[in-house]
Amino acid sequence: MTLTRRTPEDMATVTIGDGVATISRRGRTEAIVARILGTERDPQSGTETVWLDRLVHYLKETQMQEWTCSGAITTILQRPLPPA
């Protein structure tokens, strides 16, 4: 029997919608929905930042797909800007 080790990036899916972010996790039937407090697209740093109204990432989780996640009280998501 071969066990496949899942990476944290594989375990959560982030979907940004109109005013909300939805986080779906493997093995969970319910998604986490958080309101978007603000967004910023900074061409100088080449990043897009999204501020959420709640904590949606785990304590030691730093990555969800292409998003870097951080924050102690609310989650801040950052990713590189897509090519124009």
C-alpha cells in the first residue's frame, strides 16, 4: 500500500467572488465563507492582497493554492498578479 502525502496547497481551494472568499477543504463538506474587507493590486510589488473579516487558515498554514496566507486575527491573502 502506498500513501500519498498531501501538501497544504492541495488541501484548500480559494475562490474569490463578489465581496466574499470561499475556502473549500478536502475531506470537509462545508465551505468557509468570509467577507472581503478590502483588496489591493500593487503593480510595483506585483502582488494582489485580499483582507478577510475572519481567520480562515490554520495556525501553521502559510499557503493555499497560489495564495500566501497570514494573520493572527483575520486572514490576509496575497498572490502574484497574473500577467496582463
